[in-house]
Amino acid sequence: MRMSRSRQHVSSSRKRQAEEEPVVAAVVAKKGTLINVTKQQRKKVAAKLREQQDAYLSVSEATPMSFVASAADGPPPPVEELDVYCPRCRFALSEDQVSEGFEDNVLSYTTQCPECKHRFETSFAFEHPDSGARTRFVWLCSQQTRNQYGLWYDDRKKQLADMPADTVVDTLIVDRPEVAFNAYRYGPVHTKEVRKRIREFLAADYDEDDQVDDDDQVDDDDQVDDDDQVDDE
């Protein structure tokens, strides 16, 4: 039976409306307002993040998975903060200043210079314990990390549903390395295995004041729990 033109129009309108419906509310703390964010908007952010991450990986001598493999028989790779300078005024930001400059907004992954108020992207790096090669990753706030994980998981949940937890993490590392390694960076310092630390950050409600410190990361291994969707859409 052929669908009438009017019913086709209603059907396509409903589909479009469903795609544009707000799927998550993000608090913009500095303005004290609530914004509605659509899945389409979040996917645009995801595409920009992956494009930037691909640019970093294109000049790296080590792959993200090589860091996981190297940690299987030894300590996890240390996280290094790269020198963060404001591209406008050249002010040198500390790690705390970078963190304070992030917005509580899942559509923003830039920090703010405390000197001139310019917003810009930042990155951190892992140094491969064997080769010494460094790989850079887009630096996200913890909220953006969980939000992007939720978007990724929701798009692939049928494929991921029956996978072992570690395989899910490995798939995330390949698909969205910047999300995986930000989760590693924020993961609990007491965890001694890379995959588990990623899972634990993405899945658990542990105290984020307990999150990884630069110095701690060199000595502590990490793990992860990544069954939970950070963000339900």
C-alpha cells in the first residue's frame, strides 16, 4: 500500500522533530542558565573533536592502543601537561587555570585565558614508556568526556551490548581516543590498569576530587568501567 503524500510529510516531520528534540540539559554555571542540547549539536562537536585528534595522531610515532599494550606488563603511561599558552596574549596557564577555564557546557571544549578571557583548545600528552614517543590528546573537561562517551555508546549500543567490558574500552580507544584518554586522565589514581581506570571513570560516581593528579599519574596505574552510558539520550 502506498502512503499518501500528506502522511509521508507528517512521518518525515516527526522523524526530523525526534532528531532535533533536546536530549540533554547542560548547566552553564557561569551564567546560571539552562540550555537544551540536541543530539545533532553534540554530533557536530564530536566530529570537530575527532578531526582535531586525527591531526594530532597523524604526526605521532605511537598509537593510542600502544599505550594500553605497554601498560599490560608495566606501569601505566604518565600523563604530561603540555605548556599551555594563550594564543592571543601568550599568558602561561597552569593545570588549575585550564580546568577552571572550562565551561559547564557539553557543547564547549575550550578553556579560557584568565588574563585576556580568550577561549581556545588545549591538549595533553602521553609519553610511551618504551619508545619515548609522545601522543597528544584534545584536553576535555570531565563533563564533556562523559557526554561524548554517552553519545558514542548510544550510537553503538547494539554492537557493544554483548562485548566484554575491556573490548568495549578497546573499541572506544580506536573510535574516540580523545574520549578514552581523557577518561584515563580523570580516572581514580588507585586503579592500576589502564582499561579498568577508563571504565571506572565513565561508570562510577566516585569523588572527582579524588581524580588523577599529574604527579600521581606517573606512579599510579589505572582502570576503567565503561558499561554505563554517561549520558542517556
